[in-house]
Amino acid sequence: MSTSAAARSSESLSKWTMEKAIGSHLFHVADYSLARTIGVGKSISSAVFDVGGLDWSIKCYPAGGTPQNSNYLALFLALESDARNVKAAFRLALLDQRMKPSSKTPAHDGPYTFKNRDYALGYHRFVERAYLEASQFRSTDCLLSNDALLVHCTVTVLKNPRLQSPAIRPVAAPPSDLHQHLVRLLESGEGSDVTFEVGGATFAAHRWLLAARSPVFRAELFGPMKENRMRRIKIDDMEAVVFKGLLHFIYSDSLPPLMEELAKESAVLMAQHLLAAADRYGLERLRLICESKLSQQVDAGTVATTLALAEQHHCRNLKAICLNFIDSPEVFIAVMRTDGFEHLKTSCPALLENLLKKLG
């Protein structure tokens, strides 16, 4: 056999990677002019935040970290966990009014070793205080807006390096499409055994799936009175489009596509109705999804109706976000001019009374 015939071609692959975790934190110093009066060597700290399963905090020295550096703002990243020799890279930045890093931001640092708890690394001379305080009078690179300072920190925790040398690539399983099959079953009505009349529309559904997803439907359809339940159930106090969205979630575990197509005002209204329906039928995940949607759309025009809804359905986080938004007499006056304020006044008088006392 010739040499050329005996030759065989082969190719292999290996890959070296560093396992890492990346996270960030935004520290809002609301009253810089007061913070700088605490004195040289005195720091203010951010809340503790998690990156890579470890606790971290930002240390800010508004009047300087040491007497010889008192003309500078000092910034440090501190390890708050009981851990040793943690390797991490980090970047500290001051953000301007456009939420962009200042041109004075130092280059990316690290990776460094944080030796133990309370070990801090950073900059004694992060930025001159004179430059920082004069920035509020500049149209660009304004770092003090309304006496507020924004410190942004990105942390990259380095873990164990890995060398991968796969001989055979594993077969990737496709994502689950069960929800698509269930939605098609809902749309076709095939095998349905219960019909709902809602707002002049009818909806065919399947008792077994309704009962599996909702404890309320389970009690209604398979409880002690199940033999007396009609195959046709009328719901008077809900709009057809809301019940349709509720059924879509029950079958697909996701919001109806309609939510992405609606204008903001209509989407907020739909989320409010779906939250009430979710609470009524014990669909906790849908309730939390609607809470999240509504919390991102809080403004002067929506906060009154959203606050009333949060109070009536015991949504503590959503209620706190609404109350935090109405944090001044000026905002409250704007809210009073909305149609939703009348609903808040009649449905939640005690809550409104407490809010008035808070605002003086």
C-alpha cells in the first residue's frame, strides 16, 4: 500500500474558558452636598449586592479617604462575604445625566485578589471634587444633577478555568413546545367539555386543564357540587377579552400576544384586569407577571388606578412602588387631575387619608 493511500486526515478541538460571573450595581447618592460634610476618611456605603454568589458593596468617601487626598472623591469596591482570595475585576464609574460614564472614569481594573472580608480596592483619587462640583454647570459631563451623584459598579468574579476537549458534540434537545399544542387545543375546541359565556362571547374549554392550573376552577368543576355543575357557565362580571387572555395564560403559561400589540394605556388597562382575574382564580404566576408589567408603567396618569388595584388585591410590592412614585405634593396634585383619582378616592379612602397625612 502506498504512503498516500495509508495517510489519514484528523482534526481535533479543545477550548479553554474561565468560568466567571458578571453583575452590576447603581448607587444613588441623593444629597451630595450633605454627604461631603461627614468629614475626611468617613465613607457612605451602598446596599450589599450579589455577584457570583458573593456579597459586595460600594464605599464612597465624599470628602476624601485621607487628609492628603481630601481634594478628591474616593471610590472603593469592598468584599462583604466571609471568603478568602477572591479574584475579581471591577470598574467604577460616575454617570452623567444621560446615564453615560464620565470621561473621567478610570480604565477597567483587575483582576485583583480580594484577600478576605472587608477587603476593599479602588481609587483614593477617583475625581477631583472641584471638577465634580463644577460639572453641574456644564451642559456635557454633568455629574451632579439636582445634587445627586450616580455611582455605577460592574464586577466580574473569576472562578475556575475549564479545558474542554469534546470528542463528540452532544445532541441538543429542542425546546418544549407543549404550550403550542395546548393553545391549538384551546383554539380548536376539540374534546372540550365546558363552555363559558362571558360578555356576549362563548369559550369552549377543558375541565381537566382548568382544574390542574387553578385551585378555584378545581373546586368549582370537581368539588362536592360537581354533579350539579352545568356544562355551560355564565360569568357576568368580566369582559370577554380579559377572560380570553386568562384562558390563553392557563393553556400557554404566557401572556396573550395581544398585550404586545396594544398601546401603552390599553396595555396597562388589560394588565390591571388580568391581575384582578388572576387573583380571583388563584393564578399566582399570572398575578406576579401583571404586577411586574404594571410596576414598569407607573406614571402620573396610571398610578391612581394601579394603586387602588394593588390595595384591593394585596399586591404589597406594587403598592410600595406606587406610593414611592407619589413622593411629593407636586406629583400628588398631578395625580389628582386624572380620572383614576376619583376611583382611588371612592375605593380606598383610608389609603388616601394616610397618603395625605404623609405629604402634609
